[in-house]
Amino acid sequence: MAGPMVIAVDAMGGDAAPDVIVQGAFRAATLTSARILLVGDEKRLHRCLASEPHSPAIDVLHAPETVDMGDAGPLALRRKKLSSLSVAIDQLHRGRADAVVSAGNSAAIVATATHQLGLIPGLKRPALGVLLPSFESDVLLTDAGAHSESGGIHLAQAVFLAASFLKHSCGRPDPTIGILNIGHESTKGPRAVQGAMKLLTETAALPVRYVEAHTLFDGAVDGVVCDGFVGNTMLKLLEGVVGALRRCFPPGVPDACTPEENAATPEPQRWLHRLMRRELGAAPLLGVRKTVLIAHGRSTAREVANAILEAEKFAREGLFERMGQDSQLLEHLAALRGRYTHWMLTGLKNRWRFGAKKAETDKGGEP
């Protein structure tokens, strides 16, 4: 009989680590049958553990190094091979853990997970996905911060990552996906956005349209794709709006709506209550082969606990493994990559021809 599920937690990642991470682990341990493996400086972790009631479901694994928030992701991967982040993901890679949660340096998490776990075949790089409440079903925002800049191929592939996640995690077999833009017209938007739409159109892969930010909460689409800079900025703006709204209400009002009261509440007010009650957990790193969730650096103990529980849920469902075996996803990723390669080769060929013609007409400055 298989043993209990193990969730490895980067205990040194986060603005208030390790204290808040340990507190979150204790909260989660009371709500799950999984074991929680805290990875980090064992002396500091044992001091934190001594201040909490003993929990036999929590273990400690020593890691002597820590990835700081200011470290560059690839450099942290190469120079800090014994960091709490690297050791936690190595436990996942070796099959000694079923999922990893970290509230640390996002760039380092992305780089380490990509290197140690690998990507779905055909995928160029992973993306963070976050579900946002709308007046219909929740809307998946991708990329929410894994990469600050994206090319057309990255946005186009993220469309299918989003579709696969919504299919396997949210039970939506035919989700509608939009690409975030400043308008619906085909002439609008940066080159990466227009390139993504052209790639999707030429591969006849999936009906995708442009969507504007003000329509996201209307339920017009199931998922929206953008680059990580825009996605993360939108997410933080929404967090700021939620914080401002909470200041406008008396204490406890957003949490006072019972299920019975909720059923009798008009839809706009229900959405407002859902938005204000929502606890931040963590964002799944879509595209890697095993379950990795990235929590906010400012996560509270409750949010760390939510992240651990969410990681257990994804791991128990085998979500990442099912996405990696999704034949439609693999087919679309390969088609997009093939078409993109054709574009690049055609561009190189055209530049070579242009350069050769220019050299032939160059007569050393003579007319």
C-alpha cells in the first residue's frame, strides 16, 4: 500500500520566511492527511517548530543555502545547488515528494523547475495560471508572472496550456480562450500579440479572439492569455482594488454572507463578496512535468496553508501528468512550433538574399 502524499515546501522562500511558512504548514497539517516536508536551514526551522504544538505530519530536510528575492533565476540555479528551493524540487524529481510549494523568487522557481523537471514535449517555456472570479465561471489568467517578456510563439502556446488546464482541472472540455489586447481590431496590439494571432490562424488550431481587460469579469471567455509583465501587473492591481474595497466596508461584512444569504443576493453583490473573501493561495506553473505551485512572496500563514492544500489537490488529481499526456495539447504545441520554425527559417533566408544582393551592388563607393 502506498504511503501518504508528501508536499515539499520551500521553507526559506517568502518575505517572512521561515516563520510564516512554518505557521502555514501547521495550519495545513490539521486539514490534510498528506505529510509536509519543510526544506531549509534545519536550525532555524527547529526554532520555529519549537514554538508550535508538535505535529507528527511535519518533517524537516536540511538545505544550507537560500535563494534571495534579488537573485537572478538562472544564476541561482547554477550557483546555489543546495538551496532550499533546489533541494525541494529535487525531492519532487526523485519521486520522494508529490508536489512543491514555494513563495520565493519566482524567476528562480521557474528556472529550477524547468531545468530539473523538464517541460511538456514541444513547449518552449512554462507559464503561471491564476483563476480570477467573474460573473460566470472563474477566468484563467495566463501568464501571471513566470516571464516578463513573451514572443508570439510563447503567447500562442500559452493558449493551449490554458485550454488544457481548464479541461482537466475545471471540467470545461471546450473552453474559449482570448488574447489580451487594447482592442478587437486585427491591426491593434504589439508585435508579439499580432504574431501569436497569426500563428494560431495559420495553424487553424483553435478559434481565438482578442479581448480587452474591462471584459474579463463578464465571463466572455474562459481564459485570457498575456505576457507575464502585464498579467502580474493586472493581478497586483486587482489585489490593490480588493484591499481598497475592504477599507470601504465595515469589518466582517465581506465574510458575513452565508450560503443561504448568498442565494438570495443579486449576482453583482455575490461577485463582490466572492472577490473580497477569496484567499490567495498559489499559482500552478503550467507546462512542467510535475506539480509546482508558486505562492505570493507576501503570503500569510493562511495563504501558505491554502497553497499546500491546493498542491495536494493537483497532485492527487494527477493534473500535471494528465496535461503532459494530453494528445490535443501535444499536437497543437508541435504544430505551432513547426510553423514558428518555418517562419524563422524563411526570415533567415530572406535576410541572406537581401545581404547577398547588397554585397553584389557594393562597388566600394563608386556610382
